[in-house]
Amino acid sequence: MRCPQCGFEAVAGATFCSRCGTRLFWPRPAAQREYALVRILPSWWHFLRRIILTIGFAFGGLYMLFVPRLDFRVGLSLLAAAVLIITLATLHRRCTSWSLTSDRLIERRGLLASHRREMELADVRSIEVARSFWQRLLGIGNVMIASAASADFMITLWDVPDPERIAEMLRQARLKRLA
């Protein structure tokens, strides 16, 4: 093995260079277990249109139920549609998540058919936070993480609460991973 500092040919398996004393290789750390840091879900603000639609259907359904000259079946249908919309929005929110562990970032999407993407923290090239005017008012934003492994591989955490904190957690986890 050749010393990176002085170029001296050291004995195979030596830890230090006998000429300059430079460490030739670092001993492998004991096997470390990966542990979860945080699980991130999209904000409820992302589903605001669906929530407003649900409220409109619910009020329309209740109005149709309690006005005697209107058909109550239409009111029941509107209430059923409101329950269905809010149930689907809740499922969509719960079935989209991002998990930050000590070693990687994992994106999971889907209920019946699932999609999972992973990015090693050592491969993170850049972390970007983008917030529109409305997102800033609501305290949410998008966090884009680009990979150094591929030019077009990017994971976007959309409409997450407190995106600056999440970006900082990613930076700190990456620095710990690289150390």
C-alpha cells in the first residue's frame, strides 16, 4: 500500500506509514444500525380544495335534508360524496410520506400500488427550499433534494410544514453520515 502523504511503499496491512506516520486507512467502525429520524407527511393545506369541496357538499346535503319540499335522497347523496372526498383526501395524505433515517431519505407513495424511492444521504448533492407567497403565509413549502448519483434524480417533498427545519435536519443528517 502506498502512503498518500509521502508516497512511501508501506507494508501490506500497516495502519500507519513507517516513514511519515500518516494514517494509511481508517479502521472500519462497528456495524451501526440505521435509525429513523423523522417521518414527514404533506400538510393539510395541500388538500384545501378538497376540504372546501367537502364542506360545500356537506352544507348542501344538510340543506337538502332539512328543507321539506326538496328530495332528501339528493341530500344524502351529497353527504355521502362529502364523506367519500374527505376519506380519499385522508388516505392520500397518509399514503404519501417521506422518511429520513440516519443513512437515507425514503419516499413512499400509494395505497394499492406502491412506489418507493430511496436516496443515500452520502449521495445528496443539494437541498433547496422553495416557498410561494401563499406557502409562506401558511408556513409550508417544498424541499427539493438532488442526488449526485444521477443528474435527473430528485426527490421533492411538497407542501411540508416548516420546510427550513426539514432542510436543516437533512443537512445535519448528511454531515453526520459523511463524518
